[in-house]
Amino acid sequence: MIKIKIFKDENGLIIRFNILGHADYSVHGEDIVCAAVSILGHTALRALVDVCELDENEISYRVDEETGYLDVRILIQPDDIRVKNTQIVFKTLITGVNSLVESYPKYVTLENRGGVINA
């Protein structure tokens, strides 16, 4: 099962997400659930740089393909003008994950940390 966690700061802003595990929906290389979660996570990470214009030193991330781990945290201040766009990227990720949770509830879970997130 893939477990996705969303983290908010004390201001209610989404500042981090992590993904852990493999869906085991199908065999390695043919698992559409794993592929969908992976592309959502990696697209969100890429969008923080390409769309939100964060520098790589303003993002902390770790990837371990073997365990299916991706952890992404933004390191900018809450009053940074780019925070609004980061929230759009994170909420778009959540929207995609929620769609997968609805379609594949045995293979993907979403947990919110630090408050309720309305995508």
C-alpha cells in the first residue's frame, strides 16, 4: 500500500508531503497505481521549481525508489509571495491523490497532518 502524508505549518499552509510504499496493484513495471502516484509526486516537486520558481536550495527532498519514498518540504517563509503558488501545486497534488484513493482505496491512503486540508 502507498501511504501519502500531507503536512501543514502552524499557519495552516501546506509545507510538506511524503509518499511511502508500493501499491502492489500489479507486477513491478506494470503497476498503474504506483505509476500514477509517482507521477503526481514528481510533477509536484518539479512544479515547485518550474512553476513556483523556487530555487533548489529552497526545497528539501529525498527519493528512494526501492522503498517508494519521496519526501518534499518547502523551505520558504510564510510571507514569501511565492507561497500562494506552492499551495496551488500542493492542492493539485491532493486532488489527484484523492481521485486515486476513491478509485483504489485498497492501494492508496492519504493522511493530513496539522489540520484538515480542503483540496
